[in-house]
Amino acid sequence: IKFHALIVLEVDKMSLTRRETYVVIMEHIESASFREVLLTL
């Protein structure tokens, strides 16, 4: 979860939309189970 927060902070600096933020997160996370966790946030 800490890893997720760090990515969100970095993406936020780029001023992306929420949808774009999740796309970037998905592209940087290999674990399918972790993807499922992120989708519930």
C-alpha cells in the first residue's frame, strides 16, 4: 500500500486525471492480486 501511495504522489505531480493515474499505476505493477486491491480503492 505504501508503494501505491508513492506512485500516486508522483503521478499527482504530473497533474494527471484520476483515470490516467490508475492507468500509470497499473502499468507499473506486475502483481495481478495487487491490481485487484488498487481497483477497490
